[in-house]
Amino acid sequence: MTSPVSRQPREFAERWIEAWNRHDLDAVLAHFSKDLEFCSPLIPAFAGDPSGRLIGKEAVRRYWNTGLSRLPDLHFELVDVLVGVGCLLILYRGHRGLSAEVLTLGTDGRATRGQAFHAAES
């Protein structure tokens, strides 16, 4: 598998979206470092951790695996990619409407931290 370090931001986001749409957790997790920290408002419901924060690929893998089992038709559409200093914001549309992931990138181009944002429910 190609390392994310050589990818341009848009390509990184497109491959991330494509991996999600294939429900290929190994390919999704290839974008992240082993000791990643991930935060999401869905973690309490899907992983049972009220902090909304998970540490490490295996904890995140279990969380995402649970999410995929509950949402078998999960599909994302890339809207845009915003670039910051050492980070990306991937804006996409999914089953909850607009969502975004802010990924802080390590020196190897893999995300060391991810934070998910979802449209507020009305």
C-alpha cells in the first residue's frame, strides 16, 4: 500500500473516502499512526466511552467496525479538502448530512489525531 506521506491533500482525502465506501477498515486505518487519538461525538454511543475519545488503532478499529455493522449502507461523498499547518479538514456528506474530520498529520504523513464533526440534529 502506498504511504500517505507522498500524497497530495486531495488525493489523501479521496483515498480515505474510497476506503470508507469499500468498508475497508485496513485501508482507512492505513491513513493513521499506530498510537492515534480519535475524538467523535459518536464514540459514547458506538464504543461506550463517555469521554468521546479513543487512543490507539485497535480501539478505533473496534469503534469503526461497530459503526459499519450498524450502518451497512454507509457511503461518503467528498465535498472539499481544506489544508492547515500540519493538518487537513476533510468535508464530506454522509448519512448524517455534512460531516468533517480534522486530521493532524505526523512527519510520516499519517494522522496522529483525528476529530470528527457531524451536523447538529434539529
